[in-house]
Amino acid sequence: MSERLWGILIDSFPKILIPGLTLTIPLTAISFALAMILALIVALIQFAGVRFLKDLCRFYIWIIRGTPLLVQLYIVFFGLPGIGIIIDPFPCAILVFAFNEGAYSAETIRAALEAVPRGQIEAGYCVGMNWFQIMRRIVIPQALRTAFPPLSNSLIAMVKDTSLAANITVAEMLMSTQRIVARTYEPLALYLEVGLIYLLFCTVLTKLQHVGEQRLNTYVAS
Amino acid sequence: MSLLEVRNLSKALGGQTVLSDISLSVEPGDCVAILGPSGVGKTTLLRCLNLLERADAGELILDGVSHDLKHIRPKEAAAIRMHTGFVFQEFNLFLNKTVLENITEGLIVARKMSRADAVQRAEEVLRHVGLLDKRDVYPVSLSGGQKQRVGIARALAAKPQILYFDEPTSALDPELTGEVLSVMRDLAQDGMTMVIVTHEISFARDVSNRVITLRDGRVETDTDTQTYFTQKGVTVNGDR
Ligand SMILES: Nc1ncnc2c1ncn2[C@@H]1O[C@H](COP(=O)(O)OP(=O)(O)OP(=O)(O)O)[C@@H](O)[C@H]1O
Ligand SMILES: [Mg+2]
């Protein structure tokens, strides 16, 4: 490889990594945390079968899953200003990613809740607990263990999906790379470089997933 | 006055009448065996009594307080369960809790007992069923018989006025039923009020003081154990 290319790669590394640390990671972390809260609420409403609210949840999931994430980003960022709702790029990206992931994860968590044996709930009632106590102390912990691997999957997918935020002017890793490519005309090397940084982030998350699974598996057969 | 009285309980499941017009009463210290062929509604009856299932009609009088089983509210159901314990055929131990936590959970969360008191009480009942050494393991590493003994300890921990058992040994290997039955026998001897659905006819004969049999969703016989087995002769071989 030429010395010039090495120079570009080394020079660009912090310029890509820093937006990764200051934008991609916070964007993912905040969006995913909000998505989990939303997903748990949406899943619990359906699990409990709350009238009307349950239909609202199905509607929300139907809309989100039926439309592309990029279209959702465009509607909120480019579309809403048309009716006077203007949101800055970063919060806009968080909003869209959180609502998008919330819908998918709600389904994951709902399935995990439904997989908890009915007898666990009945035993909870029989020792005197009410529905909320049973959910909090028995059902949700068991469901989260089941849902942990697929949710980790979603988190890892989201790290990469945040690159879509480049389309609404969030200068995250991909956009930073695009800018350097525009200056240096080295697309292959630079896109490989940013790809590697994504891979690095996801590798760390995969490791964390393993640690998490180990800790959650304390009560299942070894 | 009876500790528990049930009047005219009826229940349909999936469009089929399972229980019709069941009336019975349980005196303090009674050990009532409920017998009957498979599918007759024994489990359904116990579940209705502990409000795991909503009866279509009927009245339940527990400790002098009357409850309309059809219109019971969650709060009222919870209040009734504060006086009862339930032992499941399939154990239903909390999988994400240790043996000790399985017992303390209800005491702390539902009965607002202090943690220290709850642990002390849990250790007491675990000693009673001979499983104190298993206090910190998870249910997954227990044998079936041990699981059921924890199930009994859990039901017992809150000092219920009445204990329901739904075929507590039916999910066990034959060689493990003995340890569970012996715990139950001790409880009966201590004067615990128990209602036991069982297919263990010889256990019913030895331990219960009353036998209720169900047939076609109704109470067929309700008599003291001795009379029941004398009239029936010595046909002791499970289901009729
Ligand atoms: N959810 C349900 N929907 C429809 N029918 C049901 C349901 N649950 C139970 N049944 C029916 O109700 C009847 C009574 O069932 P139940 O489990 O109470 O019988 P059981 O006397 O406990 O039987 P076993 O001795 O086999 O445990 C059975 O005929 C069963 O098929
Ligand atoms: Mg049964």
C-alpha cells in the first residue's frame, strides 16, 4: 500500500472514530434505552390485554413495521417541518430510532412474556401477590432472560442502522467518512476502515452479550 | 361454624358444564380427600375455591365471611388467598428464585413481613420439610420430590387457615411420592386443615378424615373416611 494511503487512513481514523464515540454510540445507547422502556410498556399492555390501549399498541406496531426506517426518518425530519414541527437532527434521530426499535422489541418481549409458564403467575397469586408484583418480580425477570439474546441482536443491528442518520445531517461515522472520501477519493480504503470500526463496536457488544447471558443463566440447568 | 363453606358452585369450561351445584363444608382440622375419575373437575373445583378460576355461580364462606364467587373482585380474591395455601401438581416454584426466596417472596412482597422475619420463617418451614440445606439452590437443581416439598413449605409459610393440594404426587416418580406424602401426613397430624385432590387411595384412607367423591360434576358422596372405605370394601387400586 502506498505511503499516501497509509497517511490518509491513519489521519482519518480519529476523524471517524470520534464521531463514533460522540454520536453513534450515544445515539444508539439513548435510542435503545428509550426503545426498551417503550417496548416493555407496549408488551405489558398487550400481555395484560388492556382494552383500547391494546389496539393502540397493535396499530403502532403495524405502522412502524410496515414502513421503512429511512422513510420514517424523512417524514419526521423533512416532513414535519411542513406543519410547523421542527426537530434538530440528533433528537430527531433518537426519536425515530427509539419508536422504530420499540415496535420490534415490543414483539420480542411480548413473546417472551407469553413464554413464561402460566403456573408461575398462578403460584404468584397463591402466595398473595397482585398482578403488578407478579409481573415485576417473577414474570418480567424470566421473560427478559428469554428476550436477552434477540434484544442483543437488535442492539447490534441498531449500531449499524444509526448510519441512516447521515441522511438527516447527523454527522455520525458514515457521514464523517463520506466527507473524507469526498476530499481524498479513496472510497475503498475509507469505507473498509469505517466498516472495521463498526465491526469493532459490534464485537465489544457481542462480548458483553456473552457476559450478560452468563449472569442471567444462573437459574437454568447447567 | 365451618371454616370453609361452599354453596351451589357451578362452572362451565369451553361450553361444557364441569361442575354443577357443588356444596361442601370443611371444619377446622379437617383433612378432606377429594376423589373421582379423571376429568370429573377436581382440579377445577380447587381452582375455583382459590379464585384461580372464576366460578359461574356459587358462594364461598371463609371464616364467616361470605363471597359471591361469580362477582369476586381482584382485591377480594387476594384477601381470600391470604388465608389459603395452594400446592400444585406441577409444583410451579418460581424458577428465577432460590428455594429460600420462593418462600420469602410472598411473605415480604404480599404480606409486608420484614426480610429478617421472612427468612426466619422460611428456614423454619424448610426445616419442617427437611430441605434447609437446599435453601440457596435454584429449583432447577431439585428432584421432583424436593420441589414439591418446597412447594408445600411455600404454601405453609404464611400460616394459612386451609391448605389445598391438587394431586401433589401425580407428577412424581413413584419412588419420590413417599417423601411428599410423609410431609403431608405430618401436617394432618399437626391439625392443619387440608383439602387434598388425590389418586392415592391408600393415602386418603390413612390420612383423611373425610372423603368427597365427584361424579358427573356433582358431589356423589360426602362422608367420613371410615364409612366410605367400609362401604366400598377394600378396593384400593386408584381410579374406579
Ligand atoms: N380450559 C379448558 N377449556 C375447556 N375444557 C376444560 C378446560 N380445562 C379443563 N377442561 C375440562 O374440564 C373437565 C375437568 O377438568 P379437571 O382438570 O378439573 O379434571 P380433574 O378431575 O382434575 O382430572 P384429573 O384427575 O385428570 O386431573 C375436563 O373434562 C377437562 O377436559
Ligand atoms: Mg386434576
